[in-house]
Amino acid sequence: MRGLIGFVCVIAIIQGLGGFIGRVWFGNEWGFLDRLVDLPVPGYLGVALAGLVVLIWSEAARKRGEKSTTQG
């Protein structure tokens, strides 16, 4: 399950950064996210940031779980 969460988070980061870069420097969105919702430019960074936060949080939870099973 954590592998799936990590995969979805990486996709969210890529879509957020792609939408932001495409809109700021090239004038149109890149990726699939613009077909689902109409986000302002900071919204794309928010999607990327949310993906990054969840990815870090899930990896930290995985490491805590591994640490507790090896000690006990």
C-alpha cells in the first residue's frame, strides 16, 4: 500500500511542477491535471507541495515501522 501511495505522490509532484513550469515559462499547462481542474499558478505548486509532504510523511512512517519491528 505504501508503494502505491509513493507512486501517487510522485505523480502529483510531477503534475504540479509540470503545470507550474508550463504556465509560467511557456504559457500553457503541461500534464493531465489541467484537464481535470482549472488551477491558478500557485495551485500547481500547492499540488506539488502536497505530494511532497505526503511522500515524506509516508516514508517516515515506513521507517518508524521498520525500526519498531526490528527492535521488538
